[in-house]
Amino acid sequence: MNWKVSLDKYLTTPPEDAFTSYWERVVMNFTDSFYEENEEWVQELRGQLDEWVGKMFKKGKSPDTCARVIERAYRLYFVF
């Protein structure tokens, strides 16, 4: 493959976004009741949830573990 073809392929192929698929799997692992009660908070762009999911993603935690930790943290810090 010549360099022009490889450069074109590099520039036109979207990068793999592992974080987005991880975030989606985390949301799918929330309990139904948690998601229904907090849907607006979950869907908030660049909110606290994104920060927590990002930290867990960088630490290599599974989406299931991440979902359980976030549900517990939400109850501790946001529910009065």
C-alpha cells in the first residue's frame, strides 16, 4: 500500500471510541429502579456521572462494578 492510500485510510476512518461503548454498558447495568428515578441525571452531558465513569474507565473497572459503585455513591452524595 502506498503512503497516499494509507494516509487517506487514516484520515477517513473514525477512531475507535472505547469510552462511549463502556459508558453505554455502565448505563445498561444500572438497576431499572435507579435508572427510572434518575434518568435526567444519567442523561446529563458532561455531568458528575461522566466524571465518575471516566475515572472507573481509566482504572480498568468492569461496567458492572462501575454501575454498582455509582449507584451507591449517588445515594451517599445526592440523596439527602
